[in-house]
Amino acid sequence: MDIEPLLEVGVGPWDGPWPTEDHYDPELLEAGDRRNVVDRYRYWKLSAIVEDLDTRRHPFHVAVENWQHDLNIGTVVRNANAFLAAEVHIVGRRRWNKRGAMVTDRYQHVRHHSDVESFLAWTEEAGLPLIGIDNLPGARALERAALPERCVLLFGQEGPGLSEPAHAACAAVYSIAQYGSTRSINAGVASGIAMHTWIRQYGVVNP
């Protein structure tokens, strides 16, 4: 049986005269760019990519509580990069498993808050309402939600969910409809669904 060769990711060394614009990385031009970036950022310096993303970031933030070293935070960060969130906020333990982020943490602003109190102080100063995503009693359906354009989408951990202080501070709490046997879905999956809900309401959809 013939085995198809694996396609090489990215592009090889620059073919032709090198561009002179400052955002290009000489090392990438010489060796090729094998990073998992969209075509517009091929051969760009990392700092130049972040600078360009900063001109287009959406006005929603994402936060996740990390009291038990949640393994889903990497996926949350990767989703935040995909949907171009303003920032990701990690509340609780500073350490988190970056493997799931697939290097997107280099392009996504990530801020740490040592406890709920300091996080809530930041949201109040920033004037951003806190929108909880959890299947707690009284939660409304995310599928019918009208999310604020400027807000923080807050996720608890799979199992414990949102802590009581965080829940109490939420302007609203929404749950994601489920139809199977398990009680909850993990924060990584939930974050992608919630961010896409925001995108459907406010994002510019490419033709």
C-alpha cells in the first residue's frame, strides 16, 4: 500500500530579492517559515504579528479560574487567539499547561490575577461586565443570549465550575445546551462555543 507523504507545513526560504520592510524576519526569509500562522503573516517577526493583531482585537476578554491546575487553559488561550480576544485572564494559580495552546500564547495577551478579589477589582476598573458560562441553577440559555459587546466571558473548571465569589459577581450566567449523559463540558470546549456566540453577534464575517 502506498503511503502519502506528509505535507510540509509553511513555506521554504524566500524566493527572489528579499523584501525591505521592517516587519520581515531575516532568519525566516533565509530558512523558511514553518510556523502555524495564516498566510498574511508568513516571514513576519513575532513582535510585528502581535503589533498587527493589537490593531484588530475584539473588545471581549476571556477569564478562567485555575484553582486545581486546569488542563484546559491551553485550549482556552488557543481559542482566544483564534477569535482575537483582547486578553485572557487566569485567576488563581499562575502555572498552567501551555501544551494545549500550541504556541498561540506568544500571540495572545495573557494576564494573571492571584485571586478573585484582584480580578474583580480589575474588571470594575476596566468597566467590563462579567458574564459567567456555567450550567449552574438559574443559568439562562447561551443560545438565546444577547451578550454585551464589551465584556469578560468567565469560565470555571470542569467539575467545580465557577467559584461562589466569581458567580456572585457575574452580571449574568449562561449555560450551553447539552443533550448527552455527561453533566458538563470542559472549559476549553465551552470557551470556543461562547466566543463564537460573541463573534456571531458582533464579529465581521469574511466573505
